[in-house]
Amino acid sequence: MKKIIALLSIVFFSAFDTAPTLKFELTIPETETVLKALSQLPYSEAAPLINKIQLQAQKQLTDTSKNKK
């Protein structure tokens, strides 16, 4: 868990809008693990990234449910 937090903090501090973006394909349980690890960081550091992950996940899950209809 400490390694995940350390890695995520490195990614968080180096991830600015001008940086190249990466796209990951994670299962919902894997995403929940990432969010749980982020929640161990101070709120001011983790909140923007947690929010970004949640917004992207919500959009993808909404788009997926629309495509099934």
C-alpha cells in the first residue's frame, strides 16, 4: 500500500495540464484500490485527482449504460 501511495504521489505532483496524458484501463475494483490509496494522502493533495478519476469513471459508466440500451 505504501508503494502505491508513493507512486501515486509522484504521478500527482508531476501531472499538470501541460504534461502528456495517459489512459489506463482498470476494473472497478482496481479503480477503488487506487482511490483508497489516494485517500491516505492529505486532502489538499489528493482531492483534485480523486475528483478527476470519479468524473471520468462516471462518464464512462454512463456512456456504457447508454450503449447497452
